[in-house]
Amino acid sequence: MNDMSPHPVSPPDIASADALHPRERRSRRFAWIGMAASVILFGASLVVLWQIISEIDVNELKAAFTAASLRQIGLAVLFTTISYSLLTCYDAIALRQLKLRIPYRTTAMASFTSYAVSFTLGFPLLTAGTVRYWIYSPKGISPGRVASLTVIAGVTFWLGMALVLAWSLIRQAAELASLVYTHIWVNQLIGLAAAVFVAGYLVWVSFKRRIVRIQGWKLELPGLRLSLAQILIGACDVCAGAGVLFILLPGGHGLSFETFLAVYIFAVMLGVASHAPGGLGVFEATILVALSSYPREPVLGALLLYRLCYYLIPFVLALALLGAYEIRNRLRSSRGAFKPAEEES
């Protein structure tokens, strides 16, 4: 029988809790602050999204959702395919940095399924890491190496985002200022800061091996050549992902793709900061607010189609692939179990 009564805390336990290193206490405090900020951001975005949706005509929304042409849908599927194909390069770069030789078909499987699942469920370090370990562990890759791989892939994503954001903000500062009601110099300053961050990172990893230590866990970052590849692949992936939504927007908006890139990246960043699955609600609210000068129903219809093309369909496909992968492994193990008995007979 389980004892449900509370157990007293022994003096050593209390002493160990009181003797936490100041840095550890500070990191826990920051973790709580970050969690609270994420909840506030998610809640505020839901309020904004609800206020916007409450003013939308349902019939007009249905018409906007079904108004997309076959050309738009075909191009959206094509850009989605390009984006997820580039995501497989994230894992390939990380595996090269970790000096691990894995067949590309395994890399592609692990990368596609991990991103498709984590994009939809959220918490990418946990969900993507779990799916990667499921696929990479039979190849002899340890949990620590899978965690390192996931972190390096995340660095690729953020470096690419920073470069594209810098490009968009600096080149289209005036158009963005009129779109989101900011000053040109503010956009240029943010873009310049993003460019300095990317350049500074490249300089930082150029001179010597850079090793990051997190709570006793050591990770060597890629050098200059691999970092340049990371930035290029990450930037192309971000552009392909933005292209999916841009091509689905109603015609006649007059918005340039370069300008839209900054709006898209800010929406993605806020979605990641909210920790909502796939940035759901936060991403849509950001796009709708930024494009408030355009008819809301067609924009929301494009957002729904974007969710379908970029999140739902890959997620369903990833689950099917993971199911087939597990069934194949079970069949192989069962054949291996029966083979000795057959040979004896």
C-alpha cells in the first residue's frame, strides 16, 4: 500500500537546497521569468487574435479559403518540399561537425520527421530530440550526441533567420516603416544589429575552436566553413518557408517578398518565444496585425492554407513514416528471433 502522507525533509536536504550555487539560483529565476513571459505573450496574442477573428465574416472567410488557385497551392507545396529538404541539411551539417557517418536516407528520415513533429507539437528540444534519438540510436548514436546534433541544427536555423532579417530590414526599411508604423531608422538599426550578430559570430568561430559548456555538457561549435554553410542553408530554408505563405496571400496586395520576409520572421520568432505548438495563435496574430491594412478574410484564409500545407500535411506524413519505420523494425527483429530456430530444424 502506498504511503500518501507527506514525508518530512531531512536537514541535509534542506541544507543542500539552501546551498545552491548562486548561478544555479539565478538560472532558475530566469527560467521562471522566461516561462511567465511566454505565457503572457501567448495569452496576449490569443486576445488580439480573438478580437480580429470576432470581426470577420464567416462566409467571406470560406470564400477566401477556397479562392486559392491550383497554381498557388502547387507552388505552396513546392516551397514546402524545398523547405523540408533544406531542413535535412541541418542534420547533415551537425553530423559532419560531430564526425558521425550516417546514410543520408537515415538523416533525411530523422530530420523530416523530427521537424514535422516539433513544428506541430512545440517544445522542439524535447520533441525533435526524442524523434531523432528514436531513429539515430539504432545507428549507435548516444543521447548526448543527439542533443548536440539538435543544438547545432538550432544554431543553423537562427543564423539563417538573422541573416534574412538583416537583409529585409536594411533594404526595405521604408516600406516596412509604412506597413507596421515604425521609423525607418529603427528598422535599419535592428537590421544592422542582426547583421553585426551574424558577422560577429563568424569572426568568433574563425580564430579557434569554440566550445560551449552548459551544466557540465560540452559542445564544440562548427568552424568558419561549416558556419557559412549553416547560414546559407538556414537563409534559404527561411525564404522557402516564407514563400509558402507569400504565394498563398490574395493577389493585388502589392507587398514585395523582401518586405514580407521581415514580417514573417518576426511572426516566427514570437511564435517560438511563446512556446505555443507551432506558434499557433501568436504567428497568426502577428501576421494579421502587420497586414492590418489588407482585407482580413483573405489573409486569414491564406494563413489557414499555410497551416495545412506547412504543418498539418507534413505532420501526418511524418507520423505515417514513423509508424512504417517502427513496423519494419519489429518485423526485422521478429525474423531475427525465428531464424535460429529454423536453422536448428
